[in-house]
Amino acid sequence: MTLDLHVPDLACSACAGTVTKAVHSVDVTAQVVADPKTKRVNIITEASEADIKSAIATAGYTIA
């Protein structure tokens, strides 16, 4: 499944790394592209959308 999420709190490359790490805590094989300039996170994953969103929220980021 491919997810395209808008994460307004994504401000820098460190934030992108934190979001990527959060996604990998749910699915270690997920492909994650987090772009602080566009505030978009593109994820290819086998995990459920709810689990991915929950992991990102737990890491302290809002999903719009």
C-alpha cells in the first residue's frame, strides 16, 4: 500500500529522520520519503494506515 501523508510539523531533515524511524518501528521494510520542504511523507508499506499514522503521532507529529 502507498500512503501520501501531509505532516505540517515536518520542519527539517532531523524531523524527517524521526518520522522515518517511527514508520520503521511498525514496518522495517517500509520505503519512506519524507520531504520537509513540501511537508509530505510518501510511504510504501505492508502495515495498516492506522498503525503508520499512530506511530507518526506517537513520535510527536501531526498528520493533516
